[in-house]
Amino acid sequence: MLTSYYLNKEECKMKQYFSRLWTGLLITFFSFSFISSSYAIDIKLWDLSGRQGQDEFYELLQKEVKKYNPDINVIVTEWENEAYKTQIQLALNGNDGPDVFFNWFGEDSARLARAGLALDLTPYADMEGGYGNFISKGWQDAGAVDGKIYGVANKAVSKYFYYDPAFFDQHNLSVPTTFGELIDTCKSIKAIDPSIVPWPMGNSERWKLNHVITMLNQRVVGAENTKADYALTAPDDELFTNPKYVEAWEKVVELNENCFNDAPNATNPELTRSMFAAQISPMMYCGTWCGGIFASEGFTDFKMFRFPRVEGGADDGTVGFLVAEGLQVSAKTKHPEAAALVASINVSDIMALADAELRGSLISNAALIDQMEDAPHWFTFYVNDIADKSGHVNVLDVLLEANVSNAYLDMGTEVLNGTKSPQEAMDFIRKVALEAKAAM
Amino acid sequence: MNKTQTNSTGFSLSSDRVSVIILLIPALIFCTIFIFIPAFWAIVGSFYSYGMTSLNDWKWVGFDNYIKASQDEFFWIALKNNFIIVFASIVLQVGVGTILAAILDRGIKYGKVIFRTIIFTPMVISSVAVSIIWLIIYDPNVGILNSILKAIGLPTPSMGWLGDPDISIWMIMIVAGWQNTGFMMVLILAGLQGVSKEVYDAAEIDGATGVKAFWYITLPMIRNILIVAILITTIGAFKVFEFVYVLTQGGPSNATQVLGTYIYLQAFNLLHMGYANALSVVLLIIALILGWFQLKASRRA
């Protein structure tokens, strides 16, 4: 009994001890919760996945943002390219979307601005750490809609022909400077070995050929002649009626016959990149993101050249493909200033340098570019070449109204399959453009 | 033993009925939130024009979206493809599933469990994963299908298995069949195992064995199971999305578009939410009719 009494007494003490401990822990927990909920600002940032150095880049962004506001936590979510295009629209309409998000600048970003889903960032340009301190007026205007800034451009992407100089030297091939020479180069490569694909084309996701027709329209029709059609402001009887558009599609047919692999519409674009990186194919047209990919697959001795001019075309070959990209802020964010700060710090001098070094981006803020160590040869080429171009053209699937863009994507597939002629393709695009214009 | 409760208004409820209502409430809440309310808004939205990025700007258009659908060639292509998938699925999945079930039930003596497991295995893999596997098999450059055909001297399609608008829908069918035939086989096998052995013994005395017994005994005896299998396949074929989306995204040039992918295209790529709602309502009506048939058939089964 005595033992039992002492045990009970001990139990009581233990119970009291644990009770106090629990109370203490609960108080501490709620205090911390209260403190953290009072001060922590979580900024959800959505970006595309698959880029090298992304983790290190965002770790640095978190540190840099904390220099301005230590309470901001940047929570990054990465998305696969195609899934992102849908997901971002859904998320921005919901109540749990990102505060800051990646976008391509052009019709995609402008549509969100017009719909009131993207925040006007103009008032934040000159705040402490604001983007106005870091990027030029020209780059700021890349995110402008009706004179207001709805996005902070941190980089641009361009496209080039990549080629294998060893193969070219071995077979005495020279870099083509005109479209005719490009076709001749393809013919020469096939003459060397018919099993070699001169220019692998993977159009299973439709956008690959869209980038080619973007450049062909530029080279054949020209920026001045396409402007009103692309904006759907041309009169109805003139909209997409310029016969040069058909001529551009005819060039696609020529490329398909002489340069591309069989079944381009069933070929994955990633596979074509590997075909070039493995030196199975000696040439391909690819974005500025491809240099790093080829290098990661073990091929670094490649060189680049511009999309050649077309003989008799409206463009002298100095205008290049360029799509600005950057971050927008959701109009629904609960922390507009913090979100604008994150989008701004993303283009600070330090972050821009890190963007170039870690992700190989063609950055909008080149203040520290001289400090870049061991820039790969392709990066130096991109920077110098873009600076040397006389103008830039945006890609059709970003630039055009959604229905017209989809028509262009569909017609790319049809023309490659030979199920529609260039004239039929343009007739269809014109029909869709007229409908889209009427619905505006 | 029903206990009766009488409230102040004199209205009486049996305790069983109260239990039924209480037990139904959670399901009703979920159905209301996830089915009835979205369906209601889809019907309402089908009479308006609005986009994903203009959700607060609804414009009344009456029946315009339905009229547009009736004049939209791609909608008819999508509907036609759904019907192709329905009929091809019935032949491939139910037809082949029945034959496989019959073989497993009476045709082989050893290894039934192994064969059944192997044939059923694709069913437990995600449809997206299955589609990616077949995407690699069909690839015109590195795919094993082309390699085999070339090795034995047979021609391969110049536009690729998934790039040729004339054959791509059938290639999708093969993938769907490969994944779902196992399920049909198991379903029908369960029905076959319910057929009394004595019936076959009696038929054997009358001279009906093998294919004859299968035709005159087995098929009529599992008729109701077959009807259910056909209805499950039909409804699945109308709801098909992931195979098409992963393998072709509705291409090449809309040749493999089905209602599911076309609704997705209209809603999220072309931003015609009102029109996408109208197409969804059409799909809903088709699914309801088929669901009603399924319900009737399963009750009879």
C-alpha cells in the first residue's frame, strides 16, 4: 500500500510535470505561430522547370530579397512548359494562385493585363529595390500594355542555326547565308549520306515549325507588311491576303523535301536536340536555351549562324527572333509591394549576373556582365549577335490572337503532312483571322 | 422493427429513414459540390460568351454556342472520333476480353493465374505512363515498332504512326485496348465462372463442344455481363482524354480530336469558356443517356 501511495504521489508529480511541459510547449507554439503569422510574408513564385542552375538561382534570389525585406519567403514552384500555359490561367482565376509568375511577353502577358489578372507594376518602378533601378526603359517597355508596366522582363530568348563545324569542314560545306544556300547545304549533306538528316525537325508539339514560319514570314513578307495582319487591324479585304505569306509556306515545303526527317509531326523536339548533340545530324534550328542543353549532353564544339535571308524577300537578314520573358504579379496577391519587390530583385545587378552564369540567360540587366567568369562561347555569340541585329520579331504563337495562332500551328502540321497546300493553309488562316477580328 | 418518432407537427419518421438520410448526407454534400453545382454552372455558362481571363465579363449569347457547335467541323470530327473509339473499343476490349476470358476459363489447364495477372497488369498502370511508353514505341526515329518492321522488310508510314491523320486514331485505339482489355477479361471471366458446369456437360451430350459451346452456351449465359461490359466501355470511350492528349494532343491537325480534348482546347487554349461549356453539356447529355442504359442493364444483370 505504501509503495502504491508513493507511486501515486510520483505519478501525480509526473502528471503535473508533463502538464506544465505541455502548457509551456503549447504557449511557445502559439507564440511562434502568432509571431510568424504576424511577420512572415510568403510569396509564391511560379516558373518553368527544366533549366539548369535553377535551384541555385532561386536560393540566391531568396537571400537577395531578404536584404530588402527579411520577412519575405519566396516559395518557388516549377512547371513543365505545356502544362504551365493552362495552369497559370486557371490559377490566376482561383484564390490560391501564385503571387509572382513567369510569362512570355507579348499577347500572353497583355491578355492577362487587359483582363485585370496582372498587377500594374508602374508605381513600384522607383521604390527601394524597384525594377526601375535595374533595367533600361527599353526593357521595361517589353512588359508594357497601354503605357503601364505589367511585367518585369528579366531575359529574352532568341533562335539560331547550330551546326557541327567538324562535319562542315570535313565535307567542305560552308555556312549558308541565303535560303537557297541552305537548301543546297541540305542537298549536299544528303548526297554525302542519304541516311543523314540535315536538319532534324520535331513538330509533335506544333510550336517547332511555328518558330520557322515566324522567321520565314519575317524574311519573305517583312515586318512592315505583317504588322497590320498580325494585329488584326488590316481591312477585311486585305487581311492576310499578301501572296508573300503563301511564298513563306512554300519555303516550308522546300525545307520539308530537302532538309527535314521523315514524319516531323510525329517526332519529339527533345529527340531532335539529342540527334544534333550526338552529332547524328549536322545542323538544327534551336533556341538560345539549347546551347546549355547540347553542352550538358557532351557536345560543346558547335557553332551558330543566323536564319538566312531569303533571296528577293522583304528582309535583309538582320532582323532576328526575340521573345522577352519575365515575371508578372497577380492582381489578387495579398502582398503587392512584396511581390513587386521579388519581381524587381529578380533583375537586380547580382541576380542578372547569376541568371547569366547559372541559367545561361540573355539577361535584361547587363550592368555586371563584364564580371561574368568563363562565359561559354555560345553565350558570348548570342550577346554579341543580338546587339548587332537591326530589329526583332516575336514568335507567332505568342504574338497572334489565340485563334489565329492556333490556325498557324495547325496549318504547320497540315503543310508538313502535305494534306494542305500553302495556298489552302493561308486561306484557312485568313478565314480564322476574319472570324477573330469580327469577334473583337 | 421500426421505431417511430413523432414530432410536434405530427410528422413521423422511422429511425431507419432518419439513418438513411443521415448516411446519405456526406455523399450528397460531395456530389453537390463536385458534380451538381459544376454541372449547373456549365449549363448556365453555355448560354454566355466569356474566357478564362475574363471570368467577370459574361455576355449573354442564348443558344449561339450550340448553333456554333452544330456548324463547327472540328466538333463533328471529335464526335465522330468518339464513336469510332466506342465501336473499336467494344470490338477490341470486350471482344478480345471475352475470347481471353473464355480461354482462361476453359481453354487452358495450367498457368491461369499467371496469364490473368499478365493481361491485367496494364490496367494498374497510369494511363499517362502507358501513353508515354507507347509514344516511345511509335516514335518514327527510335521506336521499336519501326525497327521491327524495317528489320523484316515491311514498310513504315512515312508520316509516322501518330503523324498520319488516316491512321493516328487507330494507333490510339490500340493503346487504349492494350490497357483496358485485361479489365474486361476479368469482368467477363467472373461471369463465365458463374455458368454451371452441368450446362456444358448437358450440351456436350447434345454434341455442342468447343466454339459451338462457346457460341450457343457461353455467350447467351453471360449476356447481361456483356451488356454491362459494353456500356462501361462505351462510357469510357466518350470520356477518353488522357490517351489522346498525351499521344497526339488531338493532332495531327485535329484528326484525333475527341470531345474531351476539343473541350480542353476551346476552354484553355482558345479561351472560349462559354463554347466549351456548351460542348460539355452535349457530352453530359450523351453520358447521361448512356448512364441510364448502363443502370438499366446492370439491374437486369
